[in-house]
Amino acid sequence: MTQSQRNALAIVETYQPLQQEPQLIHTLYAALTEKEGFHGFLDVLKQAINACAAELVVVRKTPLQLEHIWYAGLSQEFIEWYTSNNMIEHDLVVNHATYCSPGFFQTALSLIEKVKNQPDYDRWQQDQNMLDSAWLVVDATETHTTILAMQRTVEQGTYQPHEINALNRLVPYIRQAVQLNQQLDKTLSTSHSLASLVNALPKPSFVLNEQAEILFANAKAKQFLSQEERLQVKDKRLQFDERQHQEAFFKSSVHIIRASMGLDDFDSDVIMLKRDQASTLMLTLTPIEGGEQAFSGVLVTVYDSEQRQLPSAELIAPYFGLSQAESQLCADLVLGMSLKEIAENRHKSEATLRSYLKQIFFKTGVNRQSQLICAILSALMR
């Protein structure tokens, strides 16, 4: 037995447990076989420790960025706030913990006196009413760190020593479950069918697992990557050359993976890569659900109008039952144009276009522009 194992055992034997400890351990190991992954465990943990949110995050060290997140208690608006404000630069815990070795739970407030040149921690309380965070470095490699954190609001107060001690009883179980999750191939029974499906798709396509890692890529996808400088694969994950696209991909993949688990209704999205000397590339993201099998993931499909003409207004109108003006708006959106650009090009006001868009949403059953673009591409670009 190593010294760290002896320390963990001493903590388990010494400190008082949380009342929900048996349930926490049960849901933790259940994450290895259930398609929801660690989301259920985080929800129970959030309630057990009286936190407002709990996350298990995979962080890339260079460049510093979030690669994947399981969470409970965070809204889509919070994730938008975090990414759009580049809050990782002001995240005291992530900036410190990412470069630490695995250990035991600490608090965010305890870091304020220890860490020099600390980020602007006050923004968390000012913008989100968050006061303190209990955090743990679960695993660390040369390229990535896995961190578990639970936030508290001003009303919930700071973490007390006996609470941190109770959380530390869970550390050996958490570390073992996360490491097992990394090692287990939950997609073994679906790998053959998924590989066959991806290879048969006519467009460059990728299948991502619940950690947003690439499981499969067809031959067209590999050829695409060899020719496109704006997107590459790094440590089994898609890496964009621009931060705005990386942030958009992170937000979309998090919600779509949750949708594939039945935990979110964010069912599709599109990322547009505008090129100076070529047409706009479109990457659609749609959820993949493994049915009774414990698999959840994302299908990423690449559309390039230079390889095949995108749907025209004449093609869109009869398929979706749209008017000529509505179908023309759809065709322009599919080309990657913004409403402002379309208004200038078509000599119409943005208010008129938004009125068209409202009718289009009603007729097609979608409620977002990106969802509309995905629907058109998937229906008419087979």
C-alpha cells in the first residue's frame, strides 16, 4: 500500500461521513454503466453538501481551456456567461488546480491567501452570487487535469472543516471511479455498428463519446482534416484554431451530449467556419443515443459548398412548405450569412427578416437558427 493510499484509508476511518455517503458511493459507481455518466452522482453530491452546483471538469493545460464537463445545478445561461466572458482567466480554482497533483479537497477561499497574482475572484460573487467552492484534483496527466468542484452561494456560506473532512472520505472512491471510467470501453458492444454507420456516411463525419473524444472518423473526415488548417485533432479531441469556435464547440457538445443522455432538449447545433478565400464550412452537431446500451455521444458532420451545392430556396420551399421569401431567408442562412448581412444583401429590414424567421420556426417546428440550418442540411444534403 502506498503512502497516499494509507493517508486515504486513515481519513475514511477517522472522520464522520456525510449522511448520504452510501447513496453517493452507489451513484458514483453506477456512473460506469449508466448512459447518464457522472451527472447523477453530481446531483446527489450537490444536495448532500448543500451546494448550488457541482461539476467534474476535464481541463487542457496548454492552451488552458475546458475540454469536457459533467455537471448538476448549472444553467445554460451560466455556461454562456462563463465562456463568453472568458471566465477561465478569472477562475481561481481552475488556474491553480490544473497544475496541481491529485490530492484531497480544498476550498476556493483558502487559496486567496496562498496564491499570488490571483485572478479576479470577486466577479464570481458580483455576477453569480457564488462565495466559495470545494475542489479536488481527481486525476492529472501531462496534458489534462480532471477537477471536481462544488460551489456555494453567499446564502449557503463557506465550507467548514468538518464538511471538507467528510468529503475527503469519498476521495479514494471518486478517484477510482473516474480512472475506471477512463479505462472502460462502454462502447464495445456498439463499436461495430457505429463504425459501419460512420463509414457509410457521404460527408466527413466524426462520432464523439460522452467526453467529447473522437471514437470514429470516416475516410472523408480524415481527408478533410489533412487539408483544413482551421481544425485538427489533438489528444483525441477536435481543436479549432480560433478561441470563439473552440468555445462554441465546447458549449454545443456539452448540451448535445446531455441531450443524448435524455438530460437536455438542446438537440442540434451548427458551427460555421468562415474562410477568406473559400466558402463557409459548416459543422453540424447532433446527439447519438445508444438506446438500451450505455452509450451517449455526438455525430459531427462537415458540409462544404465547394464540394456540393447547398440547398437552394427552390429546393427548400416545397420540402418545408415555406413561402418564396421564407425559403430565400433559409437559403441565405445556410450559406453562413447573418441576419444583418442578409438584410443588406436583400434590401430588407432586420425586423422583416425576424418576422419571416418567426413564421419559419412555426412551420418547421424548430426554435433556433442553428437548429433550422441543421434540419435543412440533414434533410436535403443526404
